[in-house]
Amino acid sequence: MPSIEATESPEPQERPEEIKAVPVRRPGRWIAAAVVAVIAVSIIHSAATNPRFQWDIVGHYLFDPRILEGVRVTVELTVVAMIIGIAGGIVLAVMRLSPNRLVSGASWIYIWFFRGTPLLVQLVFWNYIGALYPRIDLGIPFGPAFIHANANTLLKPFLVCILGLGLNEAAYMSEIVRAGIISVDEGQTQAAASLGMGRLLTMRRIVLPQSMRVIIPPTGNETISMLKNTSLVSVIAYVDLFYSAQLIYSVNYRTIPLLIVVSIWYLAMTSVLYVGQYFIERHFDRGFTLADQVNLRSRWLAFRHMS
């Protein structure tokens, strides 16, 4: 019977030493943070201790009735102009995407004109429109007119501001809406057409609701810009927030404190819009993956770069 050689048991191996993870040292970050902190503290200390800021005057005029009335007018202009801009932008975007070249061409010319001329010039132009058309007649083109009005009587300062701000905003909103419409997959439109839905019904029921995820963020930015652009109406002597402050400091010569008051109110109003934009975006992003959001945002940026 063959002998079976006993196998030697393997010697136990030594346990390797644990890896000691050493965090990466980034001294540049700490240096940058220290520099930023020093600058911020210096600015705050300078603003708090410099008597020329006249913080007591700022506090006195912060809730002055004339300033509060200017805040109300500014908010009113922003809301009405954005309603006109959004409604006009949707119409212009649909026209721009129309297969009819006359319709799309008319939309392109409108956008080209209002995006190509400064808003300040447009406001002044609307203010003096009565020099071109002293009388405004509404009726059948090349036919009888049913409504006759004096331009200077009809175009009150508020209406002039709304025309200037709203029509200009419509040109920018049209490009935002068009980008949102293009971001929706064409298969959605084809599926709707196969079900017998018309183009306008498809746009209202299928395309526009899905494009809101792309439209909302830049629309929020446009609203914030509109709030600040309302200060341009002071050039036609309409009493908004900025012009209210101008009227006050033209009498008491407290220019810097009143400009600080105006800045505080603009910052407060834009902060409210920032918060509102955040919640609206979160509402429309429900059930939408991060990859989808990144994909649509990248398509929007690419479209914006091309335009």
C-alpha cells in the first residue's frame, strides 16, 4: 500500500498594514477663503463706519410714502409688461416656427427690430409717437375707420411705458419659448398628428406643457431683468421707484442715501423673485431625472449659442 506523504500546513501570512489615507492638502483654498473674508470684513467695516453713507437718512427714507408709491408702480410695470411679453413671445414663437414663410418672416422682422434697438431708445420713441401719428384711427385696413383718438390723449405715460417694456420683452421671450418648443422631441408632435390633432392643439396640449422645464428658468431671469429695466422709464419722467428717489434728492441733495434706499428695495424685490423662481422650477422638475434636466439645459444653451 503506497504511503501518503503528509502535506505541510501553509504558514500563516502576515496581515498587510492598513493604508493610511492622508487627505489632500489644498492650501490655495484656505488662502483664497482668508482673502475673501478679509475683503468682506473690510467692506462691511468701511460701510458701517463711514459717516458719508448717512445710514440715518437711509432709514428715514426707506419707508417714505413717496418711495413706497414708487415701489408699487415698479411692481405694477413689471407684472403688466411681463404678461404682455410672455403672451406676445408665445405668439411670435409659434409664428416663427410656422411653415408659412410670410408668417415666419413677419415674426423674424419683429424680433430683429426690437432686439436690435436699445430699450431706452424705444421708450423715448413711444413717448414721442404723437409727432408721427397725431391721430390714431382703428378700423378696416385701407377702409373706413371706426375709432378715432388723439395720440397724445390716448397714450398716457403708463401706456407708453407698457408699450416700450412689453413689446421689447416679447421679442426676447419669443426666442426663449422657441427654444423650449424645439427641445421637445419631434416624436411627440408626430404621435399627436397620427391621432388627428391639429398643429395648434398639439402645441397647446402636448408641446408647451413639456417645454415649460426649459422655458421657466430663463423666463425667471427675464422677469428679474424687467424689474430692473423699469428704472429706464425715468427718462420719460414716469414716477417709478428710481424717479421717486430722483425727485427727492433733487430737492434735499441727499443723493447717496437715496440711491442706497433704491438699491435696498431693488435687492428686496429681486430676492423675492429668486425664491419664487426656485419653487416654480422645482414644481416643473417633479418626476424629471437629473440627466433629463442636464440634457434639456445643454440643448437650450446650444440653441442660445447658435442664435
